[in-house]
Amino acid sequence: MRAQDKSPQGTVRMDMLHGSLLNKILLFALPLAASSILQQLFNSVDVAVVGKFASSQALAAVGSNASVISLMINLFVGISVGASVVIANYIGQKNQRGIKNAIHTVSVVTLASGVLLLAVGLLIARPILEMMDTPDDVIDLAVLYLRIYFLGMPFFMIYNFGAAILRSMGDTKRPLYCLIIAGLINTALNLLLVIVFKMSVAGVAIGTVVSNMFCAGMIIYILLHEKEPFRLESKHIKISRPELRKMLRIGVPAGVQGMVFSIANIFIQAAINRFGSNAIAGSAAALTYEYYCYFVVSAFSQATVTFISQNYGAGQIERCKKVFRQTMLLSVTSCAILNGFFVWQKELAIGIFTSSPEVFRFATLRMEIVLLTQSLACSYEIAGAALRGLGYSMLPAILTVFGTCVLRLFWVYVICPLFPTFEALMIIYPISWIVTGAAVCIAYHIIQKKLFIPEKAYNLLNGNN
């Protein structure tokens, strides 16, 4: 059977239950990685345009918001992962009623989360940036950027949840196509509003909002024209409590894990802020390349969740094991290659964002310490994704809370005062990746030995455990 085919109802989706896995994992993960990179490109273009055509303060204002934005959206991104797991499991079971109920439940969650994020983002923009010790010459611009950015949250959530529905059936190409066009719109608007109209951070924020509006419109159009049982129909939009419970059981721990990760990074960002606007700008420039590499890992992580969910739902235990081995190898290899490439080309990579020697120095330090060791994070990303695909979402969340939040906060407040240098602050990243990775991999090994026996193939997500 081909890697991607048509179901009897005519819906294009990937067959994850039969045939070779390697090519299907790549067909799933590569467009997804490209999609995530394009989403990050929205922010990267923002950073590059204001860095080149506005000021270092504008560059710092945009870059310093990354951890705040991640904190705000990660809970709902986690819930979208839960939705994807539930739908993928139903696909494995060939449960069309479950698929339909889950999709329409997701639509309600999408609207609620987008409106909530819009309101909260507008209210807490200044207080949270003040709490992070954002410098006086940066904070007003940072607040302005954040408030305009969050005006686009309803559209961002529509795209994110809609793309999660498509990815649950193996369709990662159409979300990519939406983002390619949106990225071009974003870039054109950034250049127009910043260079021509001199709007600085407001211009790049407006460009991002408009591109998110386009993505949301396209994803709604796609879902309205899908075949059954994947079609979105307004008359069926309501919450199905059983599907919502399943999504939240898997998605909330994943979202909390992401939030805790972001909380730890906010404290690290606050520590970076104390080194001044040059350190903030340099860290923001280097962080861009960490995001690019992370999104490749994340793509294989989502492939792990989706492939294991479907195959576990269908009782295909050996394929679940193969998925884990192959996605782990692919993620480590691809991340390490990208890490090495960006560090090797650091002068070109950083030069895109700044011509300041001091900003360049801080960016180089972060790249050589954090980026070069980032492939270590694959261990807990892939193992945690495998556990979520099996329905165990709370365990990797708890382990990540310890390995990221607790350990990093200890480092910031206990170790860094003893060694008050930028290098000492950055070294916590590889340390936390090693500790967290070891813990989550051990947990996965224990759980899979418990679950991977034929008579327990369906027990977890069907509520029979």
C-alpha cells in the first residue's frame, strides 16, 4: 500500500498501520518540521527586520517575548496534542463516530482557548515583562509587541487545532502549504511596515497577526470541505464529554509540561536580562537557531505520538516498538547535523540579525554552549512522546517538571550567584537535558515492558486498564 492513500470515504490520509515505517515517518515528519520552521520564521523575520532596520532595543523587545508567548500558549498546544492522540487512536480502531465527536469537540475548545489567550495576553503583558526585569529601554516596545501579537491568538489557535486534526490522519502537507503562503505575507508586511512606514515592533507584530488570520481561514476551509468523518460541520459543533475527558487526560499534562518548561525559561530569560540589552539581543538571535533545530525534533516527536497512537489502538505492538527506535534515531541524527551546521556557520547565521560586535559575542557564547549540545534533548522528547501515544501523559510531565523547572531554578538562584557569568548560566541547558532524558527514557522502558503484551493492546485509551 502506498504511504498516502484515499480512504473509502475519499479523505486523503496516510496508512500508518501497514507497510514500511521509515518512509512514512519521513513523509509525516518532514512537512511538519517545515511547517513549524515556517511558524518560527514569522518571529525570525520579525527579529531580523527590526534588528536590521530599527534598533538593538527593538530587536531585544521582540526577542525577549519568546518565553512569555510560549508560556501562554503551551497549555493549549498540549491539549491539541491530546486531541491528535485521541483522533489517531480512533482511526486505528476505525471508530468513525468517535472521530466525528472528537473533531467537533476540538472546535469548541479552539474558540474558547483563542478568546481566553487574547484576554489574558492583553492584561498581563506589562506585569509579566516587569517581573522578568526587562530593561527600561526595552520594556515599552516589548509590551507593545506582545499586546498586538496576542490580538492574533484566536486565529493562531484555530490553525493549531485544525492542523492537529489533519496531522492525526497523517496529513502534514496541507498545513505546510498554508504556512508557506502565510510566511510570504508576513515577510512582505514586515518589510513594508518597518522599512517604509517606520512602525518598528508594531509593524512586525501586525504582520504576524495578519499571517495568522490567513492560516486560520485556510484551515477552516479545508476542514469544511473534508469527507466524512473528518468534515467540520457547524450544526454538529458541541462538546462530547467522553472525548473532552480523553483529550484533557492526555493533553493537559503535556500542556503543563510545556508551561513548566516555559516558566523555567522565563526565569532564565530574567537572568539574561540582567546582562543588558546586548545580551538579550544576542541570546534572541542564537535562540532562533535552537528553535529551528528543536522543530525538527518536535516533528519526529509528533510522528512518534501519532504513529504509536494509531498502531497501539490497532493492537500492533511490534510496530510501536519500531516507531520508537526509528524516530529516536532520526531525531538525534538530524538535530546533531543541524546543530553542527549552524555553529559552523555562526558568523553568517548571527550576521543576519545584527552587526553589533557585543551582540555577536553573546550570540556566539549561547550557540557554542547550548545549540551545539541540543541533540541531547531528543532523549526525553521522543521517549515522552511515545509515552503520550500510549496514553501515559502525566509521567513524562512530572519528570520534565523536575528536570527542567526545578533543576533550572536551582541553578539560576543557587549556582549562578556563585559564578555570575553568561557562560555559567547557559550550561544549565545541557545539564538539564541529560538529567531529564535519562529519567524519561527509563520510564518509557518500564512502561513499554508492562504494556507491550497482546492482551493489553487496547487497555489504556479505551479505559479498560
